[in-house]
Amino acid sequence: MRSNVPLFPRSLGTMRINPATWAVSIALIGALSGCTSGSSTQDAQTATTTITEAKATTVATLREFAATTPPSAITETFAPLDDRELLGCNDGRDPANDSSGSWPGSITQTLKKGTDVLGLLASIEESWKSRPGWKVTEINNDADRRRLEMFSPDGYQYLVSAFPSANGYPELRMSGFSVCVYIEGLDPFARF
């Protein structure tokens, strides 16, 4: 079963997304969204970063990853970078009433057949490994995909994945998770 999902921007039309793909994406977001308790960098970010700043940093980095792809190679883009519910961090301040969250965002680019998506990922890896303080690691790689897990010096997390043939077309999937931000009285269903 497939569903049509509006694209961003609207002028691009719709794309078909396999529900299994959504399930895997949600599982990855949950697995990667945890905040590191006891980290001095994380504690400093939680105390000083607003959710607006955390979201802006996450979105800017995702867009920088996406800009690696030549526009002529992109057939469809799915970029839900508008308001989202935060992922809980459970940073230990108040386990019964967790008031901290990480802003999640993602961009998926479906590329023209024949596009060297592994080359695009290698370009991202090379560029970001050379940036001071960034940690870039390959994870869960197999014949169907190659993934990079990336951590910024200030505690943001990213997952960039290349799928040479997802539903018959190459795809580049980029997910980002902001630092955990403490918000007094956080409504768990609030969107930012």
C-alpha cells in the first residue's frame, strides 16, 4: 500500500512513499534522538539554546547537506521542515514530567536513475570530516545502503543515508536532531 504525500515546496507535486519506509524512518528518529546525560556540552546547550535556535541550526545543516546534490539530478524532494513535535530527551531533570526535547527534521531527495548517490555521500563525508570537532562514522552499511552518523561539536546529531536503488531510484535521506532544549512546562504535543 502506498500513499501520496504532499511535497515541499508544493510546486513539485506529490511522491509515493512506502509505509514500510515511514516505519523505518520513525524507528531511526526514535533511536537517534536520545540526549546524552552528563555531557558538559549538552548541559550547556540545554541551558542556553532556545528551541527556535535549535531548529534553525538543524534546518540549516540539513539544507547544507541537501545542497551537495546538483539540482538537475533531483526528481523529487520531501522536506517536512515546518513545525514538528519535539522528541523527548528525558535528561533526568524531572523524570515524571520531562520538559526537554530535541527538534527532528529530515529531507529526502529522490534522484534520477544513474545518479551516483554513493559519490554524493562520499562528498558529504569528506567535507564534514574535515570540519573541526565533527565526528563522522559509517554505520549499518550493507549492499542496499550506506549511512553516516554525524555529531556536531555542539551536540547536534545527523544521519545521512544513500540508497542506490530505493523503489528503483537512488535516494539521499538526511535526518537531523537538535540539542536537547529545556522548556519549563513543555506540552508534549506542542509543535515548534
